[in-house]
Amino acid sequence: SFTNVDGTNISFSITTVANNSLIWLGLVASVYISAAGTVTYTWTVGGTNVGDSSAGVLVVYSSGVSTPADCSHSFPYLVATAGTYACNLQWKTSTGTATMQGIGGRAYAKEIG
């Protein structure tokens, strides 16, 4: 199952000022996994999973602990009502444990509209 990614700038809140606001959720990072396998990412917004329940929004493959898997994505999500929403990046691994590292390891959200 998915768990929150523990790191700086990974969980945050965004306040929308209008109903039916589009927010962009994004990630730029390098991830290491303790054994060859996949890391699957998703987001929760206001406690709701915005990605596929099993495939998430992004799946990356790493060949092992010494090889980083660089990844980036942007994912649009429509919030129906104005308000403050907690945004959490989540992940799960197919095997072992994952570590996020690198200068670009941050998540962001931007309200459009």
C-alpha cells in the first residue's frame, strides 16, 4: 500500500480561492531502492488519492541501490470547492525500501484559474 514520502518540501497545503480550481502537482527527484524493482508514486489531496489505486500517477524502475532512478512528473487535479487542501506525495516499492535524494527532490502545486 502507499505511504507518505518523508522529506522536506514533500507534504504541504495549498489554498484555492475559487471553485473548480485546477492545481498542478509535480515532482522532480532521484530515487534509490534497496534492490532492483519499481517505485510507484501517487498523490493525496485533502485525503483523497488522485492517482490510480494500484498504478498511481508514475512508476519508475531502479536496477539497485547504487543506481538512481531519476523521475519527474506533473499531474493536474481539479478541486471542486475553494479551500485549503493538504497535498501529500505517496509511494510504494515492489521490493525493499526507497530513498529520495538529489537536488531536485521537491514537490510542488500551483493553482491555475
